[in-house]
Amino acid sequence: MAQGHIIPFLALALHLEQRRNCAVTLVNTPLNIAKLRRSIPPSSSVRLLEIPFRSSDHGLPPGTENTDSLPYDLILKFLISSLRLEPALSSLVADLAAGDAGFPSPICIVTDMFFSWCADIAHRYGIFHAVFNAGGGYGFACYYSLWLNLPHRRENSVSDGEEFTLPDFPEASTLHITQLPPFLQSADGSDPFSAFQQIVLSKWANADAILVNTVEGFDGLGLDYFRRKLGKPVFPIGPVLLTNSPTKTETGMTNSPEICKNWLDSKPARSVLFVSFGSQNTIAEAQMKELAVGLEASGTNFIWVIRPPLGFDINSEFRDEDWLPEGFPERIEASGKGLLVRRWAPQVEILGHESVGGFLSHCGWNSVLESLSCGVPILGWPLAAEQFYNSKVLEEEIGVSVEVGRGKEIVVRSGDLKDKIEMVMVGGEKGKEIRRRANEIKEMIKDAVKEDGEGKGSSVEAMDEFLNAAVVFRGRKINGGKSEA
Ligand SMILES: O=c1ccn([C@@H]2O[C@H](COP(=O)(O)OP(=O)(O)O[C@H]3O[C@H](CO)[C@@H](O)[C@H](O)[C@H]3O)[C@@H](O)[C@H]2O)c(=O)[nH]1
């Protein structure tokens, strides 16, 4: 129930339908199904099914079915409400398994990482179950290990300024306490956040397979962690991406795709920095001001997707005069240096435009994959969830990024931002190496998804193995365990 998860699920559904000839049903709550309906190409026969959900029954504002419109402080309540979908999902799978919905009984159920408990439902009907993790291998291995090895703040152990290693993932090298969001820093295993994470993460072990939206070649460390930890097949099938960004007219995108395209068309190749913090995160007002000053001082061209800062309702009116330095919107418009987009931009199209040469990103994994698929290097400003570990692996292991900020609390200085923007966009040796490496990863991604006379890429092979495992599982159930076929 989040754009960062729904988008890769839609991409996976379309891939399975168009490339693998599978009949696919996407299940979600009514408002998310309405969004999906607008994003599915008319030629697709992916079927959409609703499960009922009334947010007010869970103490959430009316119409809250997606983190993109969720007040920032209600995330835990929202996550817990997802557990209450069990009876509705159970009865829906019972109908599907009986063939009541006019479709053949499903061979496989793929659920989001937060719905891993659906393995129990699938197995009740002899159906193969896979968790599809829309995040990366390394980032989610750290996230998984951190939540299942609590607490992290102990007397005489980890404290401010200290680094530590993960007991079951030492090869991840050291993490710093500032790479843990505040609620994870204070989690002790018995608080409601820990209780929720322990339910959903420990149940990954009940799945028959784990699908990860990544590429083995540059993200193998975390995949090996899950293989070792869960003893289950882990299939890196990515990147599974949409070719066009979903539109989001209901939240009032002010700059249409055509305006963005025309603006980008007027800029030299690789000269534009794209700035966006994803579908559900934002920065503080003071940080917005520092970022604006840093962007202006760097002299680079930029497109910046602005969301209301921390403390403001995501749906509130825009207040440029409070959130941005005085005269900033007018100056950048007059100079032609910047384009401000409110709430939602056509990100895939922007990153694919030849004028874009860098992406200042919160390091949500979809954004990372979309950027690297186009060979665009990253300036990381992780804000929540596993984004801190994505940023770390992108900089330290993969070599395509430099971190410019960390979290919502630590103040980022405009001077430092300016220096790092210059370094990635135009700078000397280090910037050159980051740009070279981003192009190398782009080629690695192309190889992973290729299927031609010369053979299959690693992600195509992984998808083959996953689909084969689901079919074999089905064959065994039908033949009472006697046959593999
Ligand atoms: O203006 C916008 C903003 C976002 N997007 C799209 O929305 C998705 C955003 O996904 P992502 O970059 O992964 O960020 P989040 O929305 O923050 O994703 C959540 O889900 C990811 C996958 O599990 C995690 O990596 C993140 O930490 C988590 O916050 C991407 O496909 C973007 O192209 C747009 O099209 N336009």
C-alpha cells in the first residue's frame, strides 16, 4: 500500500503477462486499484481485484490507503492496519482456488514484503508462495538483520558516534548509529514497531521463494545473506521497471510531462540534476532552504520535485515564501536554471532524458534502479527505511554515488551540497570515476535482462528458475507428491 511497492508490482505483473504469457491478477484496496486502473496500458489483460479496506476503522484519516497521502506520523498505525486484511485475503484466495472467480486456480501467489504472512494462506490451498522484495539485496539484508537483532542501543554498547557490525551479516562491514531511523534506534523488541517487523520479517522464512528486484552482478552480498539466513531460493529478477511513470492527477501535479520534456530539451546533454525524495518522504523546512541555496550556488541546471516539508500535511497548499529562500522561485525561473515540480514528476521519463547527468535521491530502491538503468550517478540523501544501507552500498561497494545528507534530523550545509553537486556533475577525478562506474552498471543491467542468440542474462535465468519452481510445486501437489512434472 505504497507507490514504491505498487509500481514494481505493476511492472512485475506486466512483465509476467507480456514476456512470460502468464495470466496475472493484481490485488489491492479500492483506491489503489483505481490508481492501478489508470496506469495499466489498454492492451493489457492484467486483472484487478479489490479487497475492502476502510481506513477510518483503523484510526486513520478517511481515504488513507497509500503512504503517498499518509500523514508522516501515522506510519505505524498504517502498517498495523495491513495485518487486519488477513480475513479478506484469506476468503479471496479461497474463491480463487475454487475457480469461483471465473479464472483457473492460481499457480503462485506473490506478495509484498509486508504481506509475507500470506504464505500460510497460499499453502492452505497448495499454492506456491513468493515474497517479492521491491528493495535491493544489500539494503534489505541490513534492514532484516537490524530488526531481528534488537536492541541496538545498549548501555556501554552502541551509542552516538559509534560504529557496529551486524552479528549475522558481518560482511556488510560497519554501520553507524546515525544510519538507523530514530524508531529503530530506540526499538527494544517489545515495542509495537518491533512487534510488527518481527511478524512480517520472520514470516519470510515460510515463503517458497524470495524474489528481489536487483541484479546479482552488483548486489550479491545481500542475496547471499538471505540464502544463508532463510535456506530458501532467492531469485534476483531485476530490474523490473515501468517504461512510463504513473500519472498522479489526483494530487495535482503542476508540471505536466510535456513541460518537463520541453524544459529538458532546451538543456545540454548531462547538464541537469534531478532532485526527488520519492513517493512518501520529505525533508525539513530548514533543509529545503539549505538545498535551495546549494543548488543555486552550484550553478547547475536542476529539476526539483517539492513535497511539503516535515510537519506539514502532504496535501497542504504550497507555501514557497515560507519553505524556500526569498525570491528563489522567481530567480531560477528568470535564469532558466531550475524547474520546480509540485508533489509528483514523470521520473522515469526525466531520468531517461539525455540532459540529465545526476540524481539527488533519497535512495529508494526503485529510484536507484531507474537511475542506474540510464547510467545516471547518484547523490544520496537517505531519509528512512533501508535507504541508509542503499546509500552506503552505492557509495562504498558499487561506486556510483556520494552521500550528501543522512536522515531528517542531521543538518545538511549548502556549501557541502554545492561542492558535492559540482563533483558528481562536472568534477575531476572522483566525479569522473563515479560517472564512469554508473555507465558500467548501466551495461551490467542491460546484460542481466538480455535474451538473444548469445544467451540469457542473469535476471532472465532467475525468472526462468522461479517460474519453473512454481510449476514443479504445483505438479507435486496435483500428483500427491509423486511427480515433479
Ligand atoms: O515524483 C515522483 C516520485 C516518485 N515517482 C516514482 O515512485 C517510485 C518511488 O519509489 P522509490 O524510489 O523506491 O521510493 P519510495 O517511494 O520511498 O519507496 C519505498 O519502497 C522502496 C522499495 O521497497 C524502498 O526502497 C524505499 O525505502 C521505500 O520508502 C519510483 O518508481 C519513482 O519513479 C514518480 O514517478 N514521480
